[in-house]
Amino acid sequence: MTSTGDDERKRAIRHLRQLIEALNRRVPHIERVGEAKIARDAEELMKQALKRLKALEESDERSSRS
């Protein structure tokens, strides 16, 4: 993969980690209207971010071995 591709992948990994950290810091506010939906959406976003992060890290490992 090109250096630009590597840079983009590393940037995406960094951004996903930041997103995951932010979601982990999120404190539910049960008194707010719509909080249950917000919490479900945050959980789904976390799952998607973790899945994407895993794929990018595996790709990064494969490219560093070749």
C-alpha cells in the first residue's frame, strides 16, 4: 500500500480510537427525553467503530508483515 494509504489508515485508526474513548466517557442522563434511543444509538456506533477498528488494525498488521 502507498504511504498515503498507510497515512490514511493510521489516521482512521486514531480517529476511531478517539471516538471509542468519547463513547466510553459518555454518561447517560436518564432524565432527558429520548435518552434511551441515544444510548442505543451510542451502543450501535460503538459496535461499528470497534468492528472497523479491528479490520483496519488487521490490515495494518498484514501490510507491515509484507
